Amino acid sequence: MENILEITGLCKAYEDFALKDVSFSLPKGFIMGFVGENGSGKTTTIRAILNMAKIDSGKISVFGLDSVNDTIAIKERLGVVFDSLYLAEHLNIKQIEQQLKPFYKDWDSEEFFSRIKEFDLPDNRKVGDFSKGMKMKLMIAIALSHKAELIILDEPTSGLDPVARDELLDILAEYIEDENRGVLFSTHITADVERIADYVTILHNGKVWYTGTKDELTEGYAVIKGAEEDIPSALKEKLIGFHAYRNGFDALVKTDDLAGIPDTLEYEKASIDEILVYIAKEDKHERHSKHHEI
Amino acid sequence: MRDILNIMRFDYLTAKPLALAGMIFTVVVFGTLSMFFSPIITTYMTFASMLFVIPLQGVADKSGFNKLYGILPVERKNITRARFLYIFLVHFLTELLEAVIICTAKGTTLYKILPNQNGETMQMVKQSFADTKLTLLMLFGMFTFFCLIFSFMEMMGQIFGRENEFKIIMIAIGTLSLLAFVFTFLSEHDLIPVVKLPSLPDTVSGMVTLGIVANVVIFVICLLFGEITANQLAKREL
């Protein structure tokens, strides 16, 4: 499978935060959910892909091109949706189209206005007066109008109502029907990822905690519950985010490690949300956090 | 070059809805006044050119243009260079427009239809229409002053931050004033030789030549300021 996005050994240090050896890849024709708690490094990674942040080391390749040396060629083929609008708020859609059109060789005005109509956006109102959902749709329309082959979304659904979120996911699902495209979708709303993503990358404290298919992730981890004294000693060290209550405990565990556990312990498949919560708990309990990769 | 032109067009389209009405108003008011009372009045239109420059940074900050600059397929340095060329072009086009209105005012001599042609005020009006050199001096002077000030402020604002812009301008004015004071004091007390400033040209053609030279010099300064700013900003992240 050809990768549309490939990040290898990305390191970027700020005073109070660092991305450490971030590596993952997104094959063509798929959607990757890029998840992690606030401050885990998702936006920094996206800024590095866009060459907005200068990387300390590592390599980012988009469409097989280098993100630093070929940044202009990459941006011709890249669409980006941020959590907030990046356009002049006092302009209307027609004026915005006039502004952006000359920058893209493949800009298609017909496509743009047909998307605007399809998304039900008023073309005579100031874009600053749009609702968050409308702003997000406008950014998608821009990305689609210059025939972007990869769309990167940075927390697009935060602050959106469920209807607008649902619409966005439908748009992305339709977009990815063309197998030469890709979507990197950063969010901390894991329900969206569970619904549309094929691949998931979990970032935690600036490191990749998991990268792989969504199915492997959700099949690979379980939430285990029961009485603390029933935990076999071999399993105890493998528990992630162990939390003891008055009547028992719960924790995250790899399904591979479940073999031979006593019947008194119950377990069920973990959701991505639960996985994120237990990763965070693991940190709070200051236990050794391993680099997990399936 | 295509990048730079696109960004200049982008800046113009950003400012246009905010500035156009004010610009038209200024052109109509000062244009009309200059037709009847003095061509020099036209040169006050230079103030209106700031309508196309001042709103840009506010809009950029409010609308998160940093993100947009990060995703547009444009070299980052060209975004900065374009802003300085835009400032020059706005002032240059205003200057051209003023020159056209001045020529029209002098050609049409509409002041002749005003009453009381022999009155003292009308003598001043006639004198003003006759003094082409002074009008040209004002035209080129206003262009030079405003274009220089705005491009300098743009450079300071982009390098040191908008919040420090005013402080830096004040420091610059203070330093220049101090230097001028020291220089004058030393000259008057014969501590340094008196330097004679070159006098202004006596002829209209000489004044036009001076104006062209001023335009070229300001253009070069804008390019230089743009290059300095672009190099400084290139070291930072968006």
C-alpha cells in the first residue's frame, strides 16, 4: 500500500513540551483518527506536517514529497480544516473565493459554488457571522475546490453540535470514496474516530502510544474488573491504568495477556475513549508506561 | 513573482470592503475642493491611502491569518515581501491619482467661476494655482513621508510585535529629534562644520525629476525593509 503521509522519527522540543520520535503512516484511501488528550502533541505534529513548526529531527513525507523542501508543491494538493476559521471575517463567500482562487492551479470555482450550495451556506453573509458548523463546512468546501488529495483536520468537531458533527463525518466518508485520497483527522472526541476511521494513532505526552488499524486497537485491548486479590501476579505488572476501589479494581489490559485469567475477573472490549482514560490514569499512578504498538 | 502579486491582491481584497467607501469620499471631497480652491488640497488624499493599509494587521490578527499563511502554497518570505510592495503600491497609486487630479484642476481652472474674482481670497487661490512647484513638493513630500512611515511601522510591528510598535516609533522619533538637536547645537557653536543642505530645484521639470528620484528611493527602501523583515520572520514559526 502506498502511503500518502509518512512521519519518521519526528522530534520537536519546546520549553515545556516535546514531540519524541513520532512515527506513523497513513496509506492512500483511508481515514486516520489522530487522538490524544489535550496537549498530547496533535496540533504540533500537524503544524510540523504543514511546515509551520520547524522540526528538530525526523522526516515528514506527504505524497512522497519532503515537507520542508517541497512544502509549496504539497500545499497545492493539501486541504486543511482547523478548529477555527482562518479567513477574513468581514468578507462574504464570493469575496473569499476571489481571494483564494489565484493561489491554486487546480482551483475549480464551479466546484466551490456547487459545494457551497450543497452545504447550504449563504454566499452574501459575512463569514465571521457563520456558526461553527458553517465555518467548518466552508473550510471543507475550500479544500475540495482545489482538489486536495489529503485533508488534515485539526479538532474540527470540538464545539460542534451532534448534527453538524454527523454531517462532517458524512462529507469525509464521501470524500474518501476516491481511493487516491486520505484524511488525517485529529480529535479528542473518540466517538467520531470509532465511526469513520480506518486507522488510529494515539499520541500521549508527545509520543506515539499506538498506531495501526482501528480494529486491531479495539480488539487488542480490554477493560478488566474484579477483586484485586484475584489478579494473578504475572498479570499485575501488565495492567494499564490500574485503579483500586473499595470493592475491587479496574484496568486496561492487552487481550493477549488475558489467557489463563481466573473466572472471577470480568473483562470486555475497550473503547478508544476507555483506552485514552486508562493511559492517562497510568500516568497519574506514576507507573512505568511502555510504548505500545501492535 | 506570481506569489507576491497574489498576496498583494489578497491584501487589497481584504482591505477593499473596509476602505473603499472612505477612499471614494476622500477623493470626491478633496478632489472637488482642489478644483476650486487649490491643487495642493489634493495631496491630503494621501491620508486616505492609510485606509488600505491600517486595517490589514487587525484583520490578520482577528481572523487567524497565520494559519492561512501556513496552508497557502506560497513561500513564507514572499508573504512578507508582498506586504511592503503593497504599501508602496497603495501610496504610489494614490500619488498618481493626485497627480491626475492636480493636472485636471490646473487644466480646467474651475476657480474662475467663483464669485469675487478680485477679492483677497481669490488672489490667494490664483496664486496657489500658479505655484506648480509647491504643489509638486507637497505631492512628493506627502508620498515620501507616509510611505516611509508606514513601511517602517510595518517592519517594526512585524519584527517586534504590534504591541511594541508605538513604543518603537516613539523611540525612533525621540532618537532622531535628539540627534537633530545635538547636530544643530554643535553647528551653532562652531564645534562641527556647518553642512549646507542642497536647495530644491528651481524649475518644474527639476521638481518632477526630484519626485521620480524620491519614488525610486522609497521603492528601494520598501524592498529593503521587506527583505529585512522577511529574513527576521523566516527564523520564527508561524
